Amino acid sequence: MYELTPHQTNALNTNKSISLTANAGSGKTFVLASRLLKVILETNTSIHEIAAITFTEKAAGELNSRIADELTKLSRQSYSPDIQKKIEKVRKRLVSANISTIHSFCINLLKEFPVEASLDANFIPVDQRTSDDLIELSTEKTIRSKLSNAHASTEVKILIRLLGSKKALAREIELLVRNRKNLSHFRKIYTEKSLKEIAEISSNNFIKGLKKILSIELPEMLKHLTKINEAVLLNNSKNETAVNIRKLTEKAEEIGYKEIVLRYLATISDETLTKSGTIKSRGYLTSNLRVDLINSINFVERNFKELNALFSVEKREDIEEELACYSRSMLNITVEVINEYENKKTQLGYLDFEDILLKTKEILSRKDVRKAINKKYKYLFVDEYQDTNEIQYEIFLPIVNYLKTGNLFIVGDEKQSIYRFRDAELEVFGKTKTDIKNANNENLVLTLPDSFRMAPAICLFTNHIFSKLFNYPISIYNEVEHSDIVCARNDSFMGKVEFLIAQADHNLAEAELIAQRILKLSNEFINELPDWSSIAVLVQKRSAFSELEKLFIKYNIPFSVIGGTGFYQQQSISDIYNYFAFIFNNSDDAALIGTLRSPFFTVPDVKIFQLSTFTGDSYWEKLSKAGISDDYWKPILLVLIENLKLAKRIGIPSLLQKILNESDFISTIAARNNGEQEINNINKLISITIKFFNLEFNSIYDYLNFMKNSIINFVEEAQAGIEDNNNGVNVMTIHQAKGLQFPSVFLYKCDDTIQSGDVKARSFKIDKTFGLLTKIPKNENYFGEYYSAPIVELYNYFENKKSIAELKRLLYVGITRAKNFLFISMKENSNPARPLNSFSSLIYEGLNIDHGSKNFSIKGDLNFLEKANSTYKTVSRNLEIEIPIIRQAEQPSLLPISYKQVKHGLKISTDKISDKSKEDIISATKFSIFTNCPRKYNLTYNFNLNSMIQDYVGWLKLSKIRNDYEFNLYEQRKISSEETFTKTLTNPDLKGRIIHKILQKNIAANEVELEVNRFFKNKNATNSKLKNIDDQIKKEIISSIRKFILSNEYKHINSFKNYKNELEVYYKLSDYYLMGIIDKAIFTQDKIIVVDYKTDNIIDSEISERAEKYIPQLNFYSFILKRLYPRFQIIETKIIFIKYPDMPFVKNFTKNIEIETEKRLGEMINSIRNNIYSVNLEHCSECIFTIKNNDCVLDSEHKYVASGIQSKNDGKKN
């Protein structure tokens, strides 16, 4: 075994029960394994007399693996033959050791004592989904039954009115059934007591709780109020408000913790605070007095806000009885649903997770069972004890005979208790510590302070911030005590902490800032970060995943989203659903087309269109005919015919594996940036499919119904887990990162606020202390405002305090995942007094830093654990670390090298080599031309026939349209050489280009002429085209610009503060880059306004018609912006014709347009890739490649114009 530190050695005392609090990275799993082995090897204890309980199956596997590793090491050392024999015996029996989760352990106990538990020994533990389905059926049946009974329906109808609908009633009942262990505490009270007695119980509970709050908050509140008030009086002893406040605070102090003190606090609040909750400046605390009182001001404002709801509770005592009435009705119907649910489970032989714990607790209350269990298990180990709850406590303690004979070892860390939403009760850890102290008559409540994980800089940062956030813990608020981390790292790497702050008025999104910093970090620290999986981006909410995914794809950063939701909504799952929907019903056109377009066949849209031209009532009939005459469709047809036949002869799981194996589906999705996640999702679907057909006699019809229902309703279904050897940046929630560590950690979206756990109108909450709670409509007006009884406001107060306490612990867990690098990311917010409901507010509270600074430093003493001459000692060193605040990262190159390939070496591909262009740039102009006519795009960009055709047809002389029509010339220049670009420009082109250039500078009207002349002077020497521009053209340019600048529309678009002129935007779609240069992008609070200037020479009646021609270009820009800035809900596009500035053409970029644009882009990419360009005959009248009679130059009689190019090439290769 590894050499143990002194603190670890103390934890190996096997003679006594021990509670061990382990700091992050302190090696608790190693200690757990070492203690377990010591028990086996040094005491007369069999491995089967030990039980070890872990929080997850994965943790159980890791503990088992760690013990196996330690046994292997021990077997190689020199021990006596007896010890060696014992080691070998343990190795062989380890596979049957009792190392499991609490549910697995309890299942084994119930199977051992089925009679005592009143169970069939063959009971079936069911998963959450099956349980939810049964609860839903039981609820529906009970409500329907009661509504059909005139006598019983009254109670249900009242609840429906209270909650708003029958659906809402069902939802609330289902939630209570799932939380029935807490409901059981109150069943007797609500059924046996009168409404008045229930109301009195609530009132007494309120008074008890209020006294607890006042005993904690009142002294501090009065201290800070007095400090502020005395400062006001010192400045002006006759200040009427301050004189009155002094009297009120003295009276409040005299009253103490009685309920009536709330009146005085309410009066003080009215006297000192504005309506917005800040301390009054006018007539009270003037600005010159505030500087030295900022902490007291923040404390008073925050605490008054929290206490405010309690000030008026005396006025609402009458509704306690109403609350009791509604609660009793809700309990009655919920109990009936529970009974129905129990009956269904009994009939099926099912037990859900809650039953397993409740039944185990029940049998352990029997003396005979407890005696047998005490004899069987001599030692009980429980990991992650901070995440246990009272019912688990009531299982563990009887197993070890309430610590009288058994030996209990619990290990955890209260600072890492983050599972309150799963009913974890932090107070259970403290309660068990007290039990262990009392049982041993000595202090065996130990700690592991030494962290082998974190570099010194991260240790110092953690200690500094949490010594303040965890200061003065209050147990009734679930607050925890701070304990300093001792750095036990033995390397010289100091570590790094940085803040990444995306400013509110800056275009750089927070996710983009992180992506750019990851690229820079990976290049800077190759040794410390050998692969992408060394980096983790941690978030509070899964909703943040999508934004990161988009930016990582844009910057070519491989990633794996761990535990993302929306499993059934993934495109790959939909593709498989479509395939089987077609097999079930081959007349389902949507399913067949979806299957053809999917990676099963990868048929491009142009081919789908070609297929539509064949005769047939359905696409299957069309495909059947196309497969006879067309070699492209024949192999596809044969595969589908074969699978249609097989569906009648083999099982669906087997068919699923066949269709995956015979196609390129797996290889296609595996090649994506998140390919490993995609593959794991498919494996998960295979497992679900096998299980679905194993459980019951299900058919393909049932399977499709199940899939369809899941796609529509189960949006929270987690995606498949990723193996530890994944080779991408890890993106996961902090909860998922619990127990893990990474060389580099980014905490993303630290401004995200926590959801309030308050009791809401039209809902119920059950609390084991306060009972069944809801809000009550005044005078039974169900359409008016709902009010809270005093007990509800008290619950809300405690809930808010506990939520903030858990948020602090969640931040602690996030920070302590980092080994070498820690990056904290947030948006700029200069309000230091904001509520403590986000990581950013807690961080500013704990650090007290200047919001506008470029960096700050932390200085303090840090303890190090060092080893010298086989002896450990703790030494203290004074450290100072500099923490930079990064607001703008270095911009990576436009087309970043695939760092994935560089970093991880070459990958050998055995695929057929095909000629496919990749990493190309598609501009808005290219997209617009392709939208007009794919053939025109082909002639313009692939054959460069633009200038040749102009000369041939004499276009500039014959056609007015081409002269008056403008595309984005800057984009054209961006992807062309300067020489080629200027060579092909016409006078209108140059005029438009110059106008755009001048407008970019935001000049005044009186500066236009000077700026235009300066432009020509600077450019004439190098550009022959500009030399030929006459004075008349210059005058037209000056006049056009001046007219535009003096317009109302120009004043309007320049009234916005947050904008960018000539904004270049890039986005990677598939293996192409989309690029646009936007004349002006305006960013408001909730929308982006895309402004595009046009210099077309048109009359005012043509504005709408001409603007419509530019819409594809504007949609292209909007598509990129929507991908880059998803937080903006609205994108408004505005085309301004310079000739008519006050007649803008405005159109919103809707979701449907976004979908259509993405589809068109896909068609364009496929067309370019496959060199297939169809013709749009409707565009011929406006096309540069059209000659007389609107004929295309590629038509047969004009083939000589483009010699060697096939004519009549619609849908064929050129």
C-alpha cells in the first residue's frame, strides 16, 4: 500500500466507530479501501461480514477496483504464509463482497427476509420510468372515479379550482406520491385532528421557527442598523428619521424574540428603505456617509428583503384554517392514489426505490431481523455520508446495533453536500457524528485536511474565498463550517486561477471567450494538458450545453457532453425511428425521405427532388420504379426490400443491429465532434430496444408508439454516459463532476441564478417539519391573488436560506475539481449588493474585489504537507498569487488547424478516397447567387465566366438590371484577390463600394466631401479603376451619402449604443465555413438588428420587390448570428436603400426561416460537393448569363460560349 499520512493513519483505527470528514482530493477512497483491508487482514473478520455502501454503482466499482489493486500490491510483498494465504483468499472472494449502493444492499436484505417484509421473494425492483407510469395510471383512475361519484367529487372539484385544472391536480398528486415518506409524518394529524387543531399546530410551529430566526438574525440586524443610524446622527443629530429609528431599534432590542418585534422591524423598514429596497439617501443616509458603511448597508438591505414577507404574517392568521382544509383534501385524495399504486405494484410483484428503503427500515424495526443482521455484519462502511437522509440513517444504525456492538465507519464532507433535491439531509451527518462521540466516549470524529489534488494557487484561492463564505455557520440553515485545505502536492507547479468576464456591451459571448481561452491554454501548457480530456467545462444547468457545443464546433474543439438531456430528441435517434416507421408503413413518405437523407443512405436533397419526378402515389412507389431504371437507386431499393421482408421474420433488436452494421451510419456519426457521445447514445438505444422486447410481448407497432411518445414527452432523458477514456473536452454539470478531478476546470455561466424553492400558487409542497403547504385564494376568488399563511412564509424563508447554503457548497465542489488551472467565467455586473443567488454574487462577496480592475491578488498563509526522512510534517508558507481578469481573449485564426489531429497524432482511414472540397468559405453573396440559380453559381465561381460573358453579350450596354443590382462587394473581395476583384468591377460596383467604405466611419454630414476626396486621393495611386472615375460620379457619391446621413432613419440606427459596423462573422457548418460582413449589427437587450445598405438605382415603387431579392443574403447573416448569439430571441433585418433612406424594408428572421435557411445551406453544400447544379428558369430574365430570348448561354445553340461544358445540365454533373 501507499505510505499513509498521519491523518490517514488515524482513520485506520479498526477498534472503534469513526466519522471521517475528508477534504477534496484527500484520498478518502484510498483510506476507505485501506481500512477495509486492515479489518480483513488483521482481525478475525470474513469479507462477507463487512458491508460497504457507496452513493453510485460507479463508486462501488471504483472501490472494488481499488481494493483489488491494493491486494495485488500486497501479494507481491513479503508476508508470512498465513497472511499470503489470507490475501489470496480475499482476492478470490472479492467478487462476492458486499460493496454496493444503498438500494442494492437493501434489495439483498429484503430477499433474505421476504416473509418478514410481507413480500414475494421474487419481487421485481422497477426503474423510475415504470414507477412513474404506474403512478400516472393510479392518479388518473382515482380522479376519474371520484369525479364520477357525486358525493366524492366535491373535494376533487375544489382542488381543481385551487390548482387551475385537472392536469395540474394530477401533477401535484404524482409529486406527493413520489415523496410519500414525508407525507406519512402527517397522515395521522390531518385525519384525526380538527381543522382548528391543525391550524393551531401550524401556528405553534410558526412561532417556534420565528423565534429561532429572530435569535439568529435580530442581534446582527440591530447592530448594523444602529451603526448606520449613529453615523447619520453624528452627521446631523436632529435628523428626524434617525431619531425615530433609534427609538424603534431600542424598543426592538427590549422586546427580543417575540412575534410582536416584527411590527417594529416592519416600521424600521418603511422608514429607512426606498420602494426598491435600498437605504434612503434623501433625508437620511447621504452619499458622503456611505463609503465606510458599505458592508452594513448590504447586510441590512439583504436581510430586510429576506425578512419582508414575515412582517405581515399577523394579518393573515385567519387563513391557517383554510390551509388546513385544502391540505386535508389533498392528503385524502393522495392517500387513495397511493393505495391504488400499492395495489398495482402488489399485483405485478413490483417494488420501487422508495419501497425498497421503507420496507428495509420496516423489517429492521423487528427485533429478530435486527439480531440476525447484527450477527451477520460486524463492520459497516458508508461513503459520501453527507448525501444520506433520515430513512437511510434509520437503516444504518440498526445494522450496527446502534453502535453498541457493530463498527460503523462513515466518510464524507459536509462542504460537498449538494444533493438536497434528492432528499439528502445534511443534518444526518452531524447527528451521526454525535452518536459516534457518545458511543466511544472519546473524539473519533476525524478529518483529512491534506489535498493531493490541487496546486498551491488553487488551494490558497479556495481557502481564501470559503473562509468568508463558510464563516459563522448556522446549522438550521444547513450552513457548514470551513476547514482549510492543506496542500499535499509534491511537485513545483504553482497552478493558475483566472477570471473570464464577458462584458455586457461587448460582442464576445461568454462561450466564445471560453473556447478561445481553451485553444490558447492548450498551446501554452502541452505538458500539463496532454489531451483534450484534461479540460472540463462545468455548468450548473444542462441548458448551457448547447451554447458551448456550437462554439466548440465553430473552433474545431472536440468535446463530449456528459449526461446531457434530450436523448430521444437526438437526430440519430430520430433517424432510427424514421427507418422503423417506414418498415411498419411503407406509405409513410416523411419516414422514407428522412431515412434516405439520414446517414443510412446519405441521399442528397437534389436526388430526393429527382426521385419526386418519378410516377407513383407514394415515395416508396416512386423509389420502386427508380430502382429499376436508375443505377443510383437500385442498391438502396434492394436493401430496403430485404429489410422489409426480414422485419416479418426476425426480432426488431436484431434488425436494428443489422441496419446499423450494413450502412455507414455508425462511421458517419462517429466522425462528428461529439462522435463518442453519438455512438454511446446508439448503444443505449440498442439496450433499451432489447429490454423493451424482453419485458413484454411487444410488436413493432408498440415499439414505434413507445419511441414516438418518448421523442415528444421525455425531453429530460439523459444521454448515454461517456467512458473515462474519451478524448474531448468534458462538458458536464457540477453534480456530474462530483468525485472527479481535471487538470483544468472552467466554471461556466457563473451568473446563472438558482430557482426559488418557494411555495408557488397552484402547487403543493410537503415538508416533514411544516406539513402540506400551498397558497390560498382570498375569499375563494380563484382568479385573484393567492396568499401565504404564516407557516408558508416561514417555510419559504428557511428554503431560501438552505438554497443559498447549498449554492455555496456547489461552488466549493466546482472549484475543488481543478488540479492545475481554474477559470471562472461570468458576465460583467457592477452591482455589489445583488442577491446572493448566483456563483458570481458569492464570489464577489467572498473576495471583495474591484469589479472594474484588470487583476487582483490574494495573499495569505498556506499549510503544506511535506515529507522528510520518512516523516511527514506540516509547514506554513506565505504566498501571494496574481489573478488576472480577462475580458477579451486573443482571436484565433479564421480557419483554425484541427488541433485534435496535431495533438493526438495521425489517424489512419481505410475509407475510399473521394474528391470532396472541405474547409471552403461560403459567403452571403455566394449563397444569394446559389439561391437565385445553382447553375449561375457554377458558372460564376467554378468556371469564372463572369467577365467573359459580360464582354460577349455586351451586358453593361444592353441591360439596366445588372447595373442597378448590388451584392456585398466586401465579402467578394475577402475571398478573391484584389487584382481579380477590381478588374471585374463596374462603375456602379465602385460607387457602392465607396459609399459602404465611407459609411463605415460614422462621419457627420459636413465631413462627407472631405472624406470622399481623401479616399480618392489615397486610392488613385494604386487603383487604375478609381483613376477613371469622373467628377460627376464623385458628386453623386457625396450627395447620396450626405442625404443618407441627414435622414431620420440614419439618426435612428445611430441612436443605439451597442453596435458594430462592418461586422465580420464566421460559423462552421458541417465542413464548410459561412462568412458574412454585415454593414451594421445593432445589439439591444433582447434582439439583434441587422442593417444592410443598398445603393441600387431604383424608383421607390420597386423597393419591396428589389428588397425581396436580397432577403436570402439577410437570412444568411441572421442564420450565422443566431448560431453565434443564441441568447438573443429576436433578429430583425433591415434593408436601407441609400436613395430612399426613410423607406427601410424590415423583416424578422423567424424560426421557420432559420430552418429553411439551414435546409438551403445543406442543399448548397451537397450540390457543391457532388458537382450537381440545377437551373432556375424563373431567374433567367435577370441573369448575367442570359442572352437573347432569356436563353441561358449553356443552352444548345450557344454551347460555343462555354466550350466543353455540357448543356441541358439540370441536375447533372457539369
